[in-house]
Amino acid sequence: MAGVSKTTGPEAARLRAVCCSGLGTVPIMAEHLIVTTTLDTPEAAQALAAAVVEARLAACVQILPVTSVYRWNGGIQSDPEWRLECKTSADRLDALLAELRARHSYDEPELIATPIVAGSPGYLDWVTAETR
């Protein structure tokens, strides 16, 4: 993170949020993100969604039923899962990922942060306000 510490202003916060997240070092120039994970039961998904919204780590979490097909332990698996799409501010990414990891039951949970490159200004302002 050598070059990031010399950057100031909003750009620095966005760079730090991504570079420090453990998801990689490619800077994402976005103030808002959708963080995705999956869980094995609707009850676990609901509990995790409520926890991250209550902690103001996400403004909103959508829960969607999905079927995942994946390779695990040398074989092809197919299982029902519940995908959580957590809308958050970039500066809350580290804390959100830490909470998701701490509460997750999977050996290697899916944790993917996708930048929101455009959106309704009022909605994005609401996401910022609700993650404070």
C-alpha cells in the first residue's frame, strides 16, 4: 500500500477501502459497492443480513435463492443457496468483510465486492447515510 498513503481526499479513502480489504490490490474507483456472499439456509441468510444492516455495515441486503454448481473437494457439487447482495459504502468494506467472515459457516465463503459505477443519486446518498 506504499503509494496509497500519500494520496489524500475521497480518492484515498476509496483506495484504502479496496487495498486493505484482502480481496486484492486493484483499486476500484467507486464510492459504493455491492458485496456478495452465499449461505446454505434462508435462516442463516436472514440472520446475517439483519446483523450487517443493524451494525450499519450495509444499508440494504437483498436475499435471493440460487442454485450453485461448483467444484469442491475433487467433485462437482450442486446445492441450493441464498445469495446476499449487501449495498455499502466503499469505506465500510473492511468492516463488512470482517463481519461476514466472522459469522460465516463456510470453510471458504464467497466474498465478492463489485463497484457501483452509476446509480440514482438519492439512493446512493441513502446508502452512505445508512452506513454511518
